[in-house]
Amino acid sequence: MAPLVQAIHLEFSHNLPGDIFVYKGNVDPDWTVGAVPNGGYVLSLILEAAVKHQSPKAHPDPIHVTAHFLRSAATSTFEVHIHILKAGRGFTNLTANLVQNGEVKVMTHMVFGVLASPSDPTTPTLTVEPPSPYARRIPLYTHPSKCSPDRPEWRFGYSKYIQTAHCPVHVKNAEIPREGMEWGLYLTLTDPSEQWTTSAIPFATDTFRALHQVVPSHKDVRRVRYDILIKLLYTSSSSFLTFVDTSWAPTMVMTIEFKFPIPKPSSPDHSPRTVAVYSSGRFINDPQARHDTYIEIWTAPSNIGEGSEQGDWREKQRCLAVSTQMALLVPMEVNKRRGEKAQAGSKL
């Protein structure tokens, strides 16, 4: 039971035939949604193993990650099996799979390279960033010092380790029906000793507001049984129901592309413990309310409720990663059953 970066810990164990490198660790029981480990946290564990493996090599930085979540992980020991597919001049391709009790729970394909721009000033650069008029700015419009912290989510075992605050501009915009959804929030690691790392970014990409959470919900949603909710779900555009307290949104596929390096903790323009999370969703489809989400992770100028706004603060923020997800929407009872099944399997 530990804060995020401490909970993302594992060590090299041994080699297996076929040039497979095995790392071992423990899934922290605090980092769960209901009875199941948070998918972004689980991917952070896998990425940490790959980062450790690549750190002494020519391509130390993750560039792209594709993850398929096959089974729910258990809060127990695990292994990450790494196999190098190709080590080229510019990139290294590898697979990294999380294994528990002989079963592959999550399989990933990763591309590693060098994330930082060349230090040689004579080298031509094609990076587009502010002040270029073509560069994208952080899509949150309120400084974190002016945002109010949200109340903790009862389903999140890790609530004490994080703090979130929604951007008031996005909250206001969501009151008006429109095509799809856009949302923005700040995410702070509450432990003063913590700071965001590359391996922790997958957790951030799995902490967002999705379309089904933003569409206006029925005032009695907490008292309605799930099967009745399903029948009422599409009765009319005005009565579209969300299942904030009665549902679970398990991730099936997640991709992450890393953009800019994380700034140094000493940076005066960025907080080492806070990131900004922008998300947008466009579709929800039966069966299982399958839905898509696009996410951007940005630096933030301060922690939530701290610091002061500077006139050009948005110009100085950089996008750390972009991500996509395909997820489902199922009853929390499914979460409980999968968690119990995963735990039972880990004890065999």
C-alpha cells in the first residue's frame, strides 16, 4: 500500500528460453476500482518493466504503447515478460506481457526511441510548439490555483493518493447539449515526495471524464436497478441515463503516444506533482455500451489550489502524451465477480 510512483515498483528476476526477460512485482491493493486494479495502473507496471529494461540501451524512452486487456489482474504477485522484436537504428520494438498464475492478463506492443530533441542547435527541428500559431495550446482554460478539489470517489481505493479538480469552463460547456463530449481536469499526486514519471503516465491516461458520465443523468439513478436502467437508457435524448455509481467501465484496448519529455522538477513553469487531463468522446454503442475516449496529458503550472496565475501560463505548457481507449460499461457486480475470480486464480 503506497503512493503511485512507489506502487509502480518491480525488479528483474530471470531469463526464459527464447530471449524473454522476466521482471517481478506486486500489484498494490490500494490501486483498484472496486475489486479490480485500475487498468492504467496495471499498464504503468508493465511500462516500468520495459523502461527498466531499456534504460541502459540506445532507445531508453517509450514512444508508443498499444495494450490489450485480456483478463482482470489480481492484487498479488505478477511477472512482466519482455521480448525484443527488433532493435533498429532509430527505434526498438518489443512485447511486454503481464502474467499471473501462468495466464497473460495484459499484452502490449511497445516502441522505444529517444524522446528528447537533439541538443545540437545546428540540427534542424520540425517540432511545432508555442509560440508558433500552428501549435496546440493546453485545452484547459482555468489555472489550477482557481479550481476547487473534487470529493473523493468511493470506488477508487487510491483516492487518498490523488486529488482532482474539474476545469470550470468544461463543466459549464457540458451543460449545453452538443455532439459528443469534451472535458478537462487537473490531477495531483497528494504525497509531497511524489512526482510524475514516464511510467506513471498510463495511470493518468485512465483518469478522465467519459461521455457516459457527462450526459445529463436521471435524478433517481442511484435507486434504479441496472436492468431497468438498460431499458430506459435510450428512451429519449432527455432521459439518457448515466451509471456513475452503479457501473464499471473496463478498458479493452488502450494506446499511448508520448510527445514531450516530462520537465525537470526544478522547472518554474510546471508542477512536478500535477498534470492536466483533457478527454473527448463521440460514440457509445450497444452491446455493452462500448465507447471511445481520446485523452491528452499536459503539464500543469501548479498544484490544485496553489500558486498564482501568470499571464502566459498556457503558452508554457506542453503535451506529454495522447491516448485512445475502447471501453465497455457494465454493472459493478461484474467488477466484483471479476475481482473475486482473479484473486481466486492467484491463490492456485
